[in-house]
Amino acid sequence: EGNEPGDSMKITYCELLHKVCQFANVLRSQGVKKGDRVSIYLPMILELVIAMLACARIGALHSVVFAGFSADSLCERILDCGCSLLIT
């Protein structure tokens, strides 16, 4: 369910698994490996869930930063986390 009334999307488990595996491969191609830290700066959309599950799939730690935060707040969280990649 999206933020707007009537804004929704349906996805099967198989489709979700396919998208998660694809994104996990993208993360690996960017050099992300088990134990690395990744920050995710996205609104509440399907891609947020896919990114979180892809990180979990390869063993990377993820930190979700609410998309309404300012650039300074995002910067502080990235530095505190010590992340190697930011997903926006």
C-alpha cells in the first residue's frame, strides 16, 4: 500500500525473490560483501524492501534512513554507521 489512496501494488513471492536476487548481484558487483554496512535512503516503496532483503541475502548490514531527513542528518547517519554504500 502506498501513501496515496488507491496506490497499491501486488507482487508474488517468486517475483520478489527474483528482484531480491537481482539486486543482491548488483550489490556484489559494487563490491559489497558479508559484514559490510549499507545505508538505504528511500521512501516507503517496494524497492526499499528489496534493498533490505538483498543486503540480508549477502550478509551485509543495512541501516534504513527515513527519506524525509535532511542532507545533514543523512550525512551524520552515514558517518556514524561507517557504511560503504548508499542506496537512494
